[in-house]
Amino acid sequence: MKTTALNKIHKQLGAKMMPFAGFEMPIQYEGVNAEHETVRKAVGVFDVSHMGNFFVSGKDALAFLQYITCNDVAKLKPGKVQYSCFPNEKNGIVDDLLVYQLDDDRYMLVVNGANIEKDWAWVNMHAIGRNVKLENLSGEYSILAVQGPQAPAVMQKLAGDSADLEHLKFYTWTKADLSGHKDILVSATGYTGEKGYEIYVKNEWAEDIWNALFEVGEEYGIKPAGLGARDTLRLEKGYCLYGNDIDDTTSPIEAGLGWITKFTKDFINSENLKKQKEQGLSRKLVGFKMKGKGIARHGYDIVDENSNKIGYVTSGTMSPTLKEAIGMGYVPVEKAKPGSEIFIQIRKKQVPAEVVKMPFI
């Protein structure tokens, strides 16, 4: 099993470590609910170094990325970031990712840790015959996600006069000097729904940055947070998790990702996805709240009032903020309207739930 550059620190802090995406990762320290609340009210730091980093450069870099991703990469310029996905040929999604434009002909793709090998094979397969250089530097970088309403103050204190991080716009990036290390890439991104940043740093500097963050952040109530809280935070905001809510069999249109699927260009499977959008969907990803006792979990059946299976749960939890059981799942379009009643099969019981508009908070 792989480890991140911060593995030793997590263990020193007493983190509960578990396998995730082929890595030994911290799931929680103090507890999921406490860490969740820290991010919503103050500032938490996640180690997300399991994510992959691919670099794409060369004369055909833009054309290549336009073809293999569904969003419009031409809208980017150096300093901008874009959420996107790799569509496959069967109306599914190979992965969702971030696209960073680093320079005129140079980009960074940040992919899910569990999909690094699959994604690397995918981009290489489609790069044949194109004037592009591909580099997989996933093992060389650590990524720290600093998230929460106090994140801007912490990051500005850490950066000093080297960069204006406090006013860095959402989905943009800049370079900053952090803890004596120059030109560190910092982006105003994250997957918690709070103000936040992601720091991309060489592995050998990761401990320095981590320690510096906790030193300057002490007055702001900074705490480490594990992947358990990251999951509850993203679910409250209705953000999709690859492998749960989206996968090789779910289309971006069904998953509510039409906003990143731009038919102003040709890309892999764009014709079929356009038809799907125009002809109408048979199912949609929805959010729901439990009306009866029980928590919906990934893989549970969704049934109708006659006990017929009509869909399945993709994600579910007890919302630490709302103190209610919430979830996401695929249902027929006629059941996708907010207010629709559905039932979750929890063991031998069919527990009522109501479709609601996302985000939950």
C-alpha cells in the first residue's frame, strides 16, 4: 500500500488510518462530526496527496484536452482552473477532474487517486498521433486542502507579502512563498463547499508546509481533518464522488453535470450525449432526505410505493450540520421532482424519503 509524505505526521496525531485509493490515508482524528464542524465554522486541513497529477504540454495540448474532456478548455487562460470530466464512448464517465492552465501550452490535470492508472492509460491512448507531451508526476507532489471560513486569513498569514491569497478568486491559482519555499502553486479550490485552497507542493516540502499551517493557524482554531469529514462535507453540498455518484455507467447529463458538458465543441461521445440531452433522460441523480428512521447507504435499493425497485442509493449519511439523514441516488425522471416520495430499502424495511433540491445546505 502506498503512503503520502505526511503519513508519519498523521500517525503521530493519532489518526485512524485506513486503505483508500491504494493509499494508507487518515479517515479521522478527533472524529468525523467534530472535524466536519471545524471546517464549516473555522478551518481544517486535509491531506489529499492520493490525487493524481498529470501534465500536458505541446502544440496540440489545447486541441487534445478539448477532445478528451467535456468542458470548454478554450475558456481557460494561465491562472484559471476548470472542473471537468473524461467522457467514455458509452455515455459514462472515466473520471472527473480539475484542469489547470499553467502556461500557454501547458496544463495540469488533477484526477482521482483510485483512477490514476486507468486515467493515465486513457489519456495516453487518445494522445497517439498528437503533438503533446504527457507526464505523470503523481508520486512527486503532495496536496493539502485548507478549507473553512478562516482559511483565507490563515493562508494570507502564511504567504505574507508574497501573494494576495485572501482575495484569490474561486477557481483561480497563483504562486506564493510558503514557509521559506518559493513559488508554490496555490489554488482557490476544494470539495467542501467552504472557502478554501489547495496547495500543490513537492513531497520533500510537505511536512514544512503542514507544520507552518498549524503554527500560523492556531489562533484561528485550525485542526487536521480526515477523509470521513471530507465525504460528509461534499455530500451536504451535493457534490458527486467518483465511484459512488458517477462512474463508467453514468452520464454527466444524468448526474446533473450538464453545466460542465459543452456542446459548442466536439469531444469523445459528444454526439450521443447531445442526443441524450435533447431526447430527454430516463433517470436522474437526485438528493433526498429520510422521512423515517434509518440512514441510506451506497448500494441500497430505492423502491416505489408498490415495493418495485426504481433506482439505487449512491451516497448517504447523517448530515452533521442538519442532524438529518440525507442521500443521493438515481431515480426515474418522473420521481425526480422535489417533493416526490420514494422509499429506501433498509434491510427488510422500506423507509420513506422525500426528494429535495440540492445542495442540502
